[in-house]
Amino acid sequence: MDKQTVERFKRHTIIFAALFVAVLACSLKKAHAQEKSYELLPAPDVWFNSTDGIRIGGRLRGQQAGTFGDGPHRLNMGLWLGTKIPDHPVSYYLSYTEPIAKLSDYGSEASIRLETSYRTGFQQHGLSFNKRWQNGFNEKNYKELSVGTRAEERFDNEYLLYPQLWQNDWLYLASIGYLSTNVNTLGRHRFSLNLDVNMAGNYDQFVRGEASYQQQVSLSSAFTLTGRIYTGIASNTTAPQYLFSRSLKSAHKWMNSGLTRARGTIPPSWIRAGNIQITGGPNLRGYVSSDINVLNNSAAPLITSFSALNLQLKYPNPIGNAIDSIPVVGGVMDLDSYLFYDGGTSLGITDVEESRLLSDAGLGFTFSINIPDYLGKPRGINIRYDLPLWVSNPGNENSFKFRQVIGISTVIEL
């Protein structure tokens, strides 16, 4: 390493150590002040991306002893060092949640949450009020409301596979989110609504919202139909990372997963080949390849509005049934098979839109595994293998053709 790299390594190593010691000291002081009723649960953490190389560090969870993650003074944090010593080798994430006792009841907590993160070339700092309503003891039936404000900035494009999906000015956003899930006469349903407004800063003001409704219908003991209606709309001045595409989730949501937060965790050649879907948004699976081709040509397949319908008919398969019958393994692993249809178009009320009605159909499989780690955090993943054998607008290809898409996560969440 040259002298400049060595000096940068020393400087950031000192910063890394100082941050870790400071957080640990504050946590220990809090534990002592509460007569050792506060517990700290550390765990090592290792990850990889092309810019940081192997990223080493640790995570720490703090909680009132015996509360199992639902008591006062909840702390979740991580601190890492990139071993390739990039321009910004030290990264961190911290979330602190404090319940509001006067507004809380069993299963219906109200809380204030402070979150701050600085990692993979993106920083975000925010404060939110969160309220959950749950009737009875069924944790699957609830409503949640979140109202907050945050500031965020993309400060290093080196982590991005497709930098054209981002702009680099600070955004100062107010947001509101609502989620409701319960059971009606047809089966389980889920409704979500999210609204973001950029209020200040050098970047133009904008408004962006999306909503989805999912409904599950049990046709028999073996067959289940699930439908999803999705709509996203944004003003014409919306930042590119908050705009929509036909087949991929908005770029700012790529920051929510370690798999997609930085290039290289998933090999870039796999994504550029057009067979990997970062699942979300309208989720038209048959158009992943064409959207990726646009990105590979340094353009951006972004639109300001889109509505979509996603249908899945789940049917039994012998491998999935065999996995379900295995003790213990059947509780953490699953293999589902289904037929699917996706269709959608733009709303016709904004400037940058898709004028055609697009559709695709085929069959697919979802493999799920979920094993909580030492701190109780889910370390599972849903991997889909979809075959969109028919698309309505194939470009220079045939409508009927063998196509394959590997999807990270799923939009059908019932």
C-alpha cells in the first residue's frame, strides 16, 4: 500500500475504534444506571461488496433484561470496517426505540424511533412516531401507522452498479406510512400506503406515493389464489431514486437489504445478464430483461406512474410437501409452486409514462428459509425462480419464449 493509503487506513481505524468504544461505554453506563437490568447482546458480523471488500465488524442489541425486544430503551446498532480501505471505510447503523407508555397497551405499542446510518455511500438520519393497534392475541392481525421526517444523501457513487438511478443532492423528506393486515370472508388481506414529500434543500420539491392491496382466497386445501393491486405515482420533479420502473423496485428501496445495498454482493455480471429481479413496485416479471438492457446502456427505464395487477395460483408440489413433513426443517424451509400473471400500465396523468398495456404470464417457484441469528434478527431469504413464458410486448422476440428470472424476495406477502 502507498503512504496515502496507509495513512487513510490508520485514520479510519482510529475512528472505527473510537466509535465502538464510545457506544459501548454509553451502553455500559446505562446498564449500570439501571442497576444492571439492561442487557447488551453483541454479535460479530461479516459481509462483502466490491467497494468495501470484506466488511468486518459487529452488531449490538440493547434491551431491558427479560423484555425480549419489546421493552423500553431498545437499541440496535452495527459498526463495520471495509478491509479494502475505500474512501469511506467506516460504516455504521443505529436505531433507538423508546415506547410511549401512555399511548401503549398489550400488542398496541406507540413509540418514538431515532435512526441513523452511514454505509455503502449512502447516509440517512431520521426521527419517526410509530403506533401499532392489535386486537386480542393474534399478532398477524394488526394496523400500523408511522409518521416521520428524515434527511438523506448519496455521497459516493462507487458503490452503485447503475448510478443513473440516483442524484446526489440532500433530500429532506416528510413521510407517512400505513399498514393493515387481517382476515375477511375471502381470506387474509393486506393494505399498505406510503407517501413521501421532499420539502427543502437544493433539489426540487416533489411528492411520491404508492399503495397496494393483497387478497388471499383459499380455493381448496391444496390451491390458493392471491391477488395484488399496486399503484405508484410521483410528481414530475421527483428524484430518480424515488421513481418507478415496470419490473424493479425503486432504487432507494435497494438500500433496505444487504444483498442490494452495494454492487458486488450479488455478482454484477448476474444482474447485467437480465435474469436477476430486485423485486418490488409493479413487479412485471416478464420485463426484467428489457429494463436491465436499458440500464446496461446507461439510460434509466423510469416512469412517474404505474398501476399493476399481480395474480398467483399456488398449487401443490411433491418436493414442497416432502420438506413440510420433515421435523424442524419443515418449520424453517418451504418450497411453493405457482402459476402467475402480471399486467399493468401508467395512469395517464403524469408526464413520463408507459403508454402500452403490458402483460406477462408463466409459472414459478419460491424457496424460503428463515433462521434467526444470535440476536433474534431474521437471516432468511425468499428466492424465486420464475418462468415468464409469455409477454404481450416482447420487442424483437417472440411472445412465447423460454425466459427465466431469479427474484430476490417477493411482493406476495400473505
